[in-house]
Amino acid sequence: MHVIEIRNGELLEGITKEVANRGIEQGAIVSLIGAVDAFTISTMRAADAFDDIITSYTLPAEMSGTGEIVDGTVHVHAVMAVEGDRALSGHLHAAAVSTFFARAYVIPS
């Protein structure tokens, strides 16, 4: 298992760069944990599952998630816990890490 830690930067870019440095082309992100300062997620439109609704939030959030690495491309689904005990969830497009940290636990396949 590889532990990838991001302390300052864009989360998905950081994970992508680090899996490339480690030669991981295929794998499972079995756990993603940490906190971010802002994030972008998408969900599917109820009337058309092929139409994504992409929303950006400038909110700090506690994060948990899982994902995969296919041909070097990182794909993550995450749950973002925000103020008011609310959860926002979906496909993670971007996340800014600066105040806290994020860790991805990766098992190559």
C-alpha cells in the first residue's frame, strides 16, 4: 500500500503526480481522508444520467472517499462534510488543500 499525502496544493493533481512518480498505472484508492478549503463535485441530473451537474464550493470540508486509478487517470468519489452537519457527495473534480492535509491510501493492481 502507498500513502500519498498532500499538504498544500490541488488534491487530484497531487495524487496524479505522485502515482506517476511511483509508477502506478492501475490501482484502487481504498481510502481518502482529510480536509480541504474548497472543492468541486458533480452529480447526475435525475432526468438525464449522462448530464452532470458540476458545482464548486468555497467552503472548508472534512473529506472521505474512495476511487480508482485507470491507465494513470485518478477517479475519486467523495463525501464532503460541511458546516451544519451537512454532507455533499459526488464525483470529485477538484479540491484545494492548504489549511489541513489529505491522504490517499492506494493499492496498485
